[in-house]
Amino acid sequence: MKKYIIILILFISSCSIKENKTNLIVSKSIKFRIDSSMNFYSWQNQVKEIDNNSFLFRRNSLNNEIVVYNISDTDNILKRIKFKKEGVNSIPRLNGFHFHNWDSIFVSTSYINTMYLSDSSGTIYNKVSALNQGQKTMMTDNRNPFFFNKNKIYSNSIPPFYGEYKDVFNNATLDAVFDFNLDMYETTPVMYPKEYLKDHSYWSVDQIMYYRTYNPKRQNIIYSFPISDSLLIYDLNNSKSLKKYSAKSQKIKYVDDYKNAENAFHKTYKYTQAQYSSVIYDIYRDIYYRVAILPSDNIPEIKNKRNRMNYFSRKFSIITLDSNFNIISEDIFSEGKFNLIDFFVDKEGLWISSNLPNLTDFDENYVQFKLFKLETI
């Protein structure tokens, strides 16, 4: 009888123990006031901590400028760093930036493989050109930012190809490095992973684009490729160190190449294909977020619209990983609620724009973000 009582007690005890689960939860909102010279979204944000204040820098392509907010005062624009479009040392079309300090702001312009150095007045006072860059293109945005390490500024470097080009995949390096001390341009040895080299594969532009983030604590570049389940990690202190960690979404079985997809040459192709997107480093919590774009639930509606926001507001999941690239959670979020190109990370967590014209709370005078925060339930 005692034996059965002990078993019953153990059973009841085991049932009463709850297993804690960690998830990425959407919580509060934040709004930044904008004016008529600004768009309701931005391709690039950067948060910088200066004298115990958190500042948000936003690229405003409509006015060829960087707009600066103090995050504690979102109703006022603190500063505008405007660049002239014509003349000597001009920036015809602001394409990317990295704020290092008020006297050193790295900027680029579209279709010119040159990195410029500016101060906070928008005055260009130095530049380094990528003379041997060829037809490669620097295409920076929130998913592929510039970053600074040991007096060098790093950009992505997109090869000029489309489709079945194994020689390009075999030879293309993926980073442009500008050294302003030595007035020199170089590259890293990182190349496309072997997934791109399978026989007769034919990848779309969206699948060739790759995404990067930077961990300044470890001085690592982390790459996310649209067709690869794994993240690639390159150590800037060791040119021979290239590691790979699985960061697979449970919602993506595989990514089909452009040629083999049933609707490859139909405009709905990109909405029916799952693929990986941004990888984002959260320096405050020492974790990573990897975005997985999932097939749309609403193909008939999307294919009849030309609004690019349809593509950037797809159904998605976020895979959260710890500092050693162990998966903490994967959380799925609805379609049509968030703009996946407009985000930033600050002391509170990951903020993603919910500023979409189709939403009932859209306000043309503000840009709104929702906070994604890890919580243990």
C-alpha cells in the first residue's frame, strides 16, 4: 500500500511542475513624429548611445538626409544631417550611412562604389573608392548595415549576376572594406555557401541577396542567406575562422530555386516561397534574431496590388538564438501587420515598424513601432 501511495505522490508532484517557456512577445508601441518631407518608412536606422542618451538615426531618402531623434523625446526631431545633391563632394542619392561620432559619419550614394566621410553638418571631407570593385554594388539597409571595426568601415558587396552563374558563386567575395587611414579598399574572404552551387540551380534576385549583422563584442560578422538553414560566422581577428551554426525554421522545409518552382515566372512567385531574411544582433541582451519569411496566406489579394509594402509585410517568424547560437524560440507573426525592413534594437528590445497605410491606426504624422521582447511564461 505504501508503495502505491509513494507512486501517487510522485505522479501528483510531477503534474504540478510547470515547464517555463520563453517566447518573443509583442508588447507596447512607440511613435516618432515625422513631417511632410519624410516617408512613413525608412530603409535604415541606427541606435547610438551618447552621454547616457539613446539616439535614433533614420535615413530619409526623400530629403537626402539623416534625421536624428533622442528616443526619450520622440515628438521632436533633434537634428537633420542633410547632404547636397550636386557639385563637388555631393551625395546625389543617400544610399547608406554609419554614425561613428558627430565628426565621423560614413555615407554612400547609389551606384557609386565609394565610401565618404562626413561631419554632422553634412560636409564631406574624405573618401575611399573601390577602384577594383568592378560592377559589384553596395546595397545597404537595415538588413545589411555598414559597421565600423578598427578604423575600417565594412559594407556588403552584391555581385552583378542573375541566374545560373556558378563561376560567380565560386569567386565572389561578400564584403567591401574601406580603410580611411591607409586610403585603401579590400575584401574579406567570405563567399556564398555551397547551397548555391547545386547543379542547374537558378536563383532569383531575392534569393541571391544576403543579410549581415555585426557583433562588436566578439568582432564577428554573422551572415544569413535566404536559401540556407545555417548562419555563417566570420571572425575579423582570424581570417581563416569561418563557422556555421544551424538556425533552421521549423516552418521551412526547403527553399526551392527559381527554375524549379511551379510559378517561377509568375508575379506571385515571391509570395509563395519561404526564405530566410535578416539576422539582427541585440547587443543589450547578447542574443540574435533571425527572420524567416513564410508563404503568404493571401495570394489572390496580393497579386492584384503593386504596393511594395505587401512584400515587406509578409507573414514571418523570428528565430531567437542565444550568444552561442542555440535556438531559444521561434515565434510566428501575422501577415500585413509589420514592415520587416524598418526596425531597430535599443535597451528595451527589438522594435519593428507597424506603420502600414492599410492599418486602421496609421497616422501620416508619425512612424510607429511595436516592441518585440523575450518573456518567460
